[in-house]
Amino acid sequence: MSDKMRKTAVVEVVRFFRHLKYQKYIRRSKKYKAHNENNEYKIGDEVVIQECRPLSKDKHFTIIEKIQNAKIKMQNDK
């Protein structure tokens, strides 16, 4: 989501669940602040996070590894 803070990245976790009454799949998302020591992870990267000891008031996760690089969209291709 964001990498503007020093040594911190905001990661969005998306989950799908089925509504009990309507049996429809619903998408829910939550944002977590995760430790990004060397600022190597950028916006759009898919990463794995792990819970750790509190590093600050809001930061309780650390980034373990990168799953997939960010997909760059070319808008000038026509």
C-alpha cells in the first residue's frame, strides 16, 4: 500500500469469506504496518508478513519475503 515511511511499509491483507445468510462471498481488507529494514519492498509488491514483538506503537509485524514483484502498467501503449 505505502512505503513513504522510513523502515516501515503499510501492507494490506485481503480475505474472502462467505456470508452466513446470503451465501455470497464478501471481500474484507485490513492494513498493517510492517518493518521494512532496508526499504527494499515497494508499492505493489506481494509480501509475506509475520507477527513479532512490538517495534513501535502501531508496528507489530515484520516482512519476511517477497512473493511477487509489482506489475507495472504501461499507459502509453496504444
